[in-house]
Amino acid sequence: MRRTAIEATVLALLGGAVAVALAQPSTAAAAAADPYSWKNVRIDGGGFVPAVVFNPGEKNLIYARTDIGGAYRWNETDQSWTPLLDWVGQDNWGYNGVLSIAPDPVDTKRVYAAVGMYTNDWDPNNGAILRSSDKGATWQVTTLPFKNGGNMPGRGVGERLAVDPHNNKNVYFAAEGGNGLWRSTDYGVTFSKVTSFPNAGNYVQDPADTNNYLNQNQGIGWVTFGATNQIFVGVMDKSNPVYMSNDGGTTWTRIAGQPTGYLAHKGVVQGNYLFIATSDTGGPYDGGAGEVWRYDITAGTWTNISPTAVADRYYGYSGLTVDTLHPGTLMVATQISWWPDAIFFRSTDYGATWTRIWDWNGYPSMTKRYTMDISADPWLDFNNNPQPPETTPKLGWMNETLAIDPFNSSRMMYGTGATLYGTTNLTNWDAGSTITIKPMAKGIEETAVLDLASPPSGAPLVSALGDIGGFYHTSLDAVQAGFHDTPNLGSNTSLDFAELTPTVFARVGNADAAPHIGISSDGGKNWYQGQEPSGVTGGGTIAVGADAGYMVWSPQGTGVYYSTTRGSSWTASTGLPTGAVVESDRVNPKTFYAYASGKFYTSKDGGATFTASAAAMPTTGRLHFHAVPGVQGEVWFAGSTGLLRSTDSGATFTKVASVTSGINVAFGKAAPGQSHMAVFLVGTVDGVTGVFRSDDAGASWVRINDAAHQYGNAGDALAGDPRIFGRVYLGTNGRGIFYADRTTTATTPTGGTSSPSPTTSSPSPIPSTSSPSPSTSPTSTTGGCSATYKIVGSWSGGFQGEVTVANTGSAATRSWTVGWTFTAGQTVTQLWSGTVTQTGTAVRVTNAGYNGSVAAGGTTTFGFLASMTGTSNPVPSPITCSASG
């Protein structure tokens, strides 16, 4: 299935301002499809959560919004979050920037979201208001005549979108960019500007910013409601921060006597009081002063209830929340307090007095009203061991949201720059005992994925991520203990491994200062610092030669370099411009490829010199290329004009006819009976944009995602699994890493126009020199499983084997063991996807940690390299297999 272009229908012209209402996207069948299951590789969080919003009308109905990763709804049963915007695709990727979210407290099935990622030209589309009548399961879209900035400065204030609890047909939206206050009177179908509202805001963080990111007017910050017809609006204007209407929004007045000099990040009404939390900047990264105030609505008087005097602090306030069940109980957070940690304040007397979540007890000692348990997401200690008074893990930073459950005073959730935390014993605070804070981010995956690698041995996946570096994923379904460290490179921009020696990895990143490179000799699990040329300012791209004898690095800040010492020394390459993207041939250790400014380059001497090809190459699009494992000289290149294939190391390229546009291309294990590796494509085939697989070298394609699984701006990181046919790893910009597996056992690759018949080669990771016809063992079955042994490549003195383990029982296995006896002097030298022991001629292989569980009727494989002393290489028999359930 695919999302088609959305047909816009103008529903109303209100006061000269038009909002375009869009029907729910229609779908149409793709030419061919292969059903897939899509799952996140679990990291839990990894990005900024600007808001958690409880629906005050229904217990356990909770929403969270992120700045680049969409919106989520809470599942009470398994304490996890369900993503709500995975239908957002490449054409409207900015909708994954959620500026505000508003549940309807009356008709609790309704929920609204203001979406759009940037107010500058980084996002090509205008913003929109999404509306749902089934708690976010499906959405309809109303486009706006201006842009929204879900990932712009000021995105933590709010909520900008609000439903009037006294008349839930009325939905208000406080816009950025000087666009004013907007209102819908038909459940969000259409919006019109409230022309009587007097102030569109004037706060600009940096008017001189040439990147057009900090120089926008942050507009209006929030809308909240008091009694019937009573509306309060916060404006990003330090002189006029709060306005009020007593007649349902017909007329507005600046509230007299209000505090000035700061921006009101939050406004919350409880009973007869309006509380506001202010800071000196719009955040979310900065803020050095602020105040907390209480407004008596009846008396019309303001009271400064700041927990700390301005002269004694270095932070503003945000994250304001009240306890609905206990009037007078409220909390507020430091909007940004980097050192030594965030501070939360709590009052049970309307702000007259406050207590802190931690206090000084003779510097640097602290007393704490909390303990933290990050066992569910242990990487949140950030691999730190700081000196007191700093601790790890931290309470957080960028604390723009605290939210007390309106149905349960003991539950609170709050967002940080890295994840979402919560507690279920908050009232312990008032009793003098400690509260326990834990991550509550299961299901929220918000990392920006910059590169992925799936080697033929070791962990199934190694990732390079923005901000938190990346992981060695021993399991795809479990959170890993720690991210790449020692060295910590900040945002990791590129990584690669040696195809024939996959224990050797290199990764590079954008740390503020050296180091910018790390080397691994154990498949990416542990790292040591490499050396770097002078002038390096960022990671760029890295390529590791097929046997790890050469590396080529194209960093930011300087030219391209090559190393013959695994990164301990570097020599300048010639023939390439600065900033070129580099890749390695997966067979020939001395062959490397590069692309820059419309030209493709090849090196045959380990990266010392590069020569430009005469081939015409794409110059627009996201431009990714990769070489095929096991086939020397085969390179595929994706760009806006389509998909190109070279079989002569880039000297010439042939266009794949059915692909009209490409974003990225990768390769995985070949389909049964096929010699060429499966090709995965993020792009457009026969007019359909999606994720595709070809089992016949691009002659035909099947689509493997659908309209519900598009993930916005996805595909800049892509990897096929060399061990499991059909599995692909997809990186996104804000929805983390996905892995996808086939849910059928047969493929029907219909659709797609045939490309010229390709010349294919065996996907052996070692070039064959004298390979006999591949031979296979008879299947042997014992103890609920069977094993089939296959020789898939041979050369003088060695060979590559593959064993398929099949579960022949009626229940899933927990573990399996395969055994055989060699008869011609063979010795296993390397094995992946299992653990091997060889005693004399007897070989015993047990499952790896991630593939012991095999569903009834399912299969898994492991592969190995072996040496042999003669020319004979008989298939051992029998091949035994036993399994436990």
C-alpha cells in the first residue's frame, strides 16, 4: 500500500484567513508487495521529549510529543508507548516535528497535534493541525498557511494547542512567526485567525543568525482555560507576557500588574489561580534566570512565588504542573540547569513555601529526596563517572515538561533531552521519604540514525547515531548497557568494517575536539582511539578495506587521507576533493570508491590515488552508494534520478530501468536459489515511493513497507543482513532504527521493469579461485530440529560453509546444538551466528544469544570459514541437531 498525493479541499473562508482541510490520506496498492513485520531496535528514548500531556477526562490516557520523532500514546497494560505518526512519509516528513499536542477532555477519543518541523526553508511544507477521533489511530489533516517549528527554538513552551473544556468544538492554536492566535469552532476541521487578539509576540533569540534558525519570532506560547468563557494566553513578549479574555475570545486584555522581563514558558490554572513559570530565553538549550508567579483571578493580584531569589540562581523555570486532586500542590522545574543537575521544586501551599528534590549538605555533599533506577535503560549513565557534586545518572536537562497524573497523585512523568522519566510514588516526597525515578520510555525511539552496519559475524547490527554515538547491538529487542565509548566521539557520522575480517571496525564522529575516530578489533564491541591528521573538525565518512589492511577517511575540515596502520598514521590521498564520500570494495582490499560533486572516483592502490570516472552521475538528491559483498567491482548508486549499477569498479554505470528515484541502497543475504545478494532500496519504483527488495539484481522489485510504516525522513542509513534472508535495517531521522523481517515464506517479485540482464557472482566473502559446485549435506533431524550443511565457496586451502537450522517441532526452541565430524583435515577458523568448539575432527556449534529462539517451522543460519589440508572437501555426514524448548 502507498500514500498517494493528498487532495486538498477548501472548506471555509473565515475572516479572509484560509485553513485547508485535508481528508485522511488515501491509499492504493503497489505493483508488488512482500508482507513484512517492522520493529524498532530497542534503545528507549535518545532524544528530547518536550511534553507529556495527560488527558484530564480519562484515566491512563497520556500523550507525549517529540521534536523530530512524532507523537505517542501510553499503554498502561505493558507500560509502553505506541507511535502515532509512522504513516508520515518522505513527502511530508516535517509532520514528525510535533510542536504541540492537545487531548480533548470532553470527548476523550479526540486528540489534536500541531505539526511541522522548521519555520525556515529546511522544511519545504507548511505546518498542519492533525485531528483524530480514535485516540490517534488514524488522522485527518488541516494544512495551515504558514509553517510550524516542532524542532525550532522555543519548542518546549506550551501547550500551544488547547481544547476548550467548556465547549470542545473550540480548539485554539498559538502560532509562531508572528502569525497570531488561531481558532477552530468545528473540532479542528477549519481554523481562522483570531483578529481581535492584540499581540503576535516579538521575542527573537538572535536576529543576526544567518542560518535562519535563531532569528524567528517565537510568537505565542500557550493557551489555557479558567472558568466558562475565561481564556488565558501566554505571549513570547517580555513586556507583555500574559493576556486574558472573559467573553470566550471575543475581546482580549493584557492582565494588569503582570510580571515583566521574562518569557512565560508555562501557564496552568487551578481553581481561582493562574500559575506561570518564566525564563529569560525561549529555550530549550539555554536560560539563566526566571520567576514563578501566582495570579489571583478574582482579586486581580499577582504574587511572586519563586522558589529561589533571582540573585541566587542560574536558571529559569519551566515544567510547571499542578496536582488536580490536591489543590495548592504544584511543582516546577529548572528550565535548564546543566550543573550539577536539574532541580525540581514542590509546594503544597500554593507556592508559599517550597522543598527541593535535592539540597546542599555542605558542598559538595547533597541530600536527596529521590533515588534513580536506570536498570531498564542503563546507557542513561552516559558512561560517566563525574566528580561530586555531579552524579550519574542525572535527573536530566531541558526539563520543559513535568506532569502529575490528574487521577493519581503518586504518578508523575517528565521529559529530558535524552528520554522520558517518571515516578509512581511521588507523594513519598511530602511524607519525608524518597521517591524512585525510572525511565518510562519503552516504545519511544527518537534517535537520529547516521549509519548502520550488519557484519557477517559478531553482533547482528552496529549503529552510528546522533548525540548518543551508537551501539553494539547484541540483541535487537533489548536495550544495550552502554553506547560506543572510549573514545566518545559525540554524534557518530560514519562507520565501516572489513568485509573479509569483520572483527575490524572504524567509526568517526563530530566531537568538539579530538578524538574524531575510534578503531575496534572485536567487531565494534570495544574501541580504542585512533590518530588523526591535523585540521580535522568533524567525522565525515570512513571506509575500511576488505581485509583491514587499508582505511580511507574523508573527515570534515581537511582533505582525504588513507592509512595502512589501522588508523595509527595517515597519509594524504590525491585526486579527490575535500568532503568526498568514501566507500570500500567488499572483495579487493586495495579498491576504494568515492563521490563528490557529480563525479565518481576509484582507487586501486589502497586510497593513495583516486581517478575520476567518465560516467555521468547524479548531482541531486541524498546520494548514497555501496559496494556488493562477495563481488569485486560491483557498486550501486542511488540518487534523485534513479538507481545506477556498475560491475567494473565504477568505470561505467547502467541505470535500473524501473527505479525513478533513489535515496539509499544496501545488500543482504541472497534469496534461496539466487546467487546475487538481495538488494534493498529506499526510493521510488514504478511511481511508488517506499522500501523495496530485489532478489534478482534489480530486474524486479517487491515493496516491503506500506502506508502505515513510512517513518518520515528515513533511509540515509540502510543495511541488509548478510545472515538472514529478507532482513533489512532502516535508519530514520528521529524514529530510531527499524529492523524488518518477512512474514511469508514465498516471494512473488512481480512488478518492476526488467533492467539489462546482469552478470552475477557468488556472494562469498572471499573471492573464489577454484570453487567446485556447491554441495549440500543430507538433512539430519534429531531432538526437534534439523540441520543442513552447505559449501558456498572454495579456494586453495580453504572454503566457506553455511548451515541452516530448522525447527521441526511444534513449539519454539530456546537453544540448539549442531554437530558433525570432519574426515579430510578441515578446521573451522571463524564462525558467525553461533559459538564453535572443535576437538580434533569433531565440531560442535551452539546458538548465539540472539538466534537460539526459533519459531516452530522457522529457520536460522550460521556460517563459517575453514581451512583444509588437501584438495578433497567432502561434506560431513551425519549432521546432528538437537534443540531444547
